[in-house]
Amino acid sequence: MIDGKKVLFSGMQATGNLTLGNYLGALKNWVTLCDEYQCFYSVVDMHSITVRQDPAALRKRARNLLTLYIAAGLDPEKNCIYYQSHVSGHAELAWILNCYTYMGELNRMTQFKDKASKHADNINAGLFTYPVLMAADILLYQADVVPVGIDQMQHLELTRNVAERFNNIYGDVFTVPEAYIGKVGAKIMSLQEPTKKMSKSDENPNGSIYLMDDPDTIMRKCKRAVTDSEACICYRDEQPGVKNLIDIYSACTGKTPDETVKEFDGKGYGEFKMAVGEAVVGVLKPLQDEFYRLQKDKAYLDSIIKENAEKANYYATKTLRKVQRKVGFPDRIR
């Protein structure tokens, strides 16, 4: 607990470009959480280097992502928004937790197997121990809750197991985190393969709408979205492409899927796709405008980066010093 609030931790990688799915499924719903939780939102740039990165590009994407957090409505005065690499406690705690995590546990991580198959020429140790760094991210701030998708539940379970193992040896050191169960964001699928989630790593650029896509690009991608030959705007699993467009339109307009179906009853796919595109443009335009405004204010962003890194370091150090003492590291002479 910090200032009477439970702690929430989450973060996004500074790789690729954020998609509409990232925004509607997660970022948009983070905005109001600070009313209930003390929130830490990290730009997890340390995780990013398990895959080779261009240094200048990574720095630029990290700053853009932090700027997007704020542009999307996360108040840096109420939320701690920071770069993971600016808090050395992440790496220090990860090393200690490596020594309390079993090889068998890491071997079972399905995401490692998936990433290793995609990067066969660079199966590095960081890729293998990635879940331990993720555990350190969460436990460093004594997080009570973590918003996670289905693909990250296995990592959260590992975090819980490691925390409980450490606590069983040394006493009540770590808060054992729970999955955040709150307002569920829309699950947005690929516009070209609607059985797969919209992804910032999609090889088909028409499959994803990126947060910084211009209106013409958004409209073009929506027009090209895969539907079917049934010519019926219905919300059902048998029509995944149409269902996905209904989800996007509903999330952007605040309407329910049923209301959307009624609105477009008897209308064609072409007209519906146009409406979806316009709804997306309407949602992203204010975010883009704020992003470009913030981007020009270098002094403001630099102050946020500095102040929030200091805040994150303060809370991280409290946990890290306790852990270091428990495992037997010598006290620092001050």
C-alpha cells in the first residue's frame, strides 16, 4: 500500500508501434485506475533488447511511448510513468530472483518457445530469463495487482510462485500479486486475419491500425478489412471479420455490439467500413494532436522523465534493500 492505495504495475515494450488494439484493450482503460490504485507504468526498454535493436531507434521509440502514455490521458502527476532502464533495481532484483527460479519453470514458458522459433539466430539467455525480469518489475514495487492478458498469465503465475518461495524462506518480504480484474478492454483482432489479435509486430501492415496512422491510412485499412460473403452485419463467431469491426466501432463510439448491429441493419459492408474508419479517426485524432503538442515541449517531458525516475527509484530501493539484507548482502556504509 502507498498512501492508502493498493499498488498496480504495468508496462509496454518500446518496440514496434502501438496499435488501436493496445489502446482500446489496455491504455484507454488505465486512465481512471489512479483513482483507486497507486499506479506504476513502465516503458520496459530492458525487455526490448532480447531482440537486437537499433540504439537510436530504440531511444526514439521509448520516448514516443512515454509521450503516448501521457497523450492518452495518463496524468504523470498521479501515475509514475518512467523508463525501466532508469531504475537499476529492476536488474538487481532480477539477478537475485534468478537464483530462486528453477530451470524447469522457465523451460515451461510458452512465450519463450514462440520467440525462440521466430529468432532462431539469437536465442540468448535474456530471452530465456525474460519472465524473471518481469517478476522483478512487479515485485520491486510490491504490486498488489497487475493487468495482464491471457498471453501473460503464465508469467504472472511464475511471479507468484517465486514471491511465495522467497517469502517461505525469508518471511513476509514480497506482496504476492493478483491479476487485475476490472473493466475489460475490447479485444481487437487483425483486420486481415480476424482470428488473430491485432499486433504491432504483424508482418502485414494492413492488419493493424497504428495509433499514429493518419486519417487517410486509417480509412484505407478499414476499407480493406476482411469480411465475408454473407452480406449481413451480425455479431457472431461465424463472421470473425464483421464481429471484429463491430467491436472496434462499439469501443470507439461507446455503443454496445447490439446497438451497433441495429444501427447498421440492412446496410452494406462498404458503408459500415466507412463508419468504422471515421469512428477510429475520431478517437485517435485528439490523442495524436496531444502527442505532437507534447513532443514539442522537450523541457516538460524531460522533467517528467527525471522526476518519475526518482519516484520509481525511491520505492524500488525500499524493496531492494530489504531483499539484499534478507539474502545476506553486506550493509552499505553511508
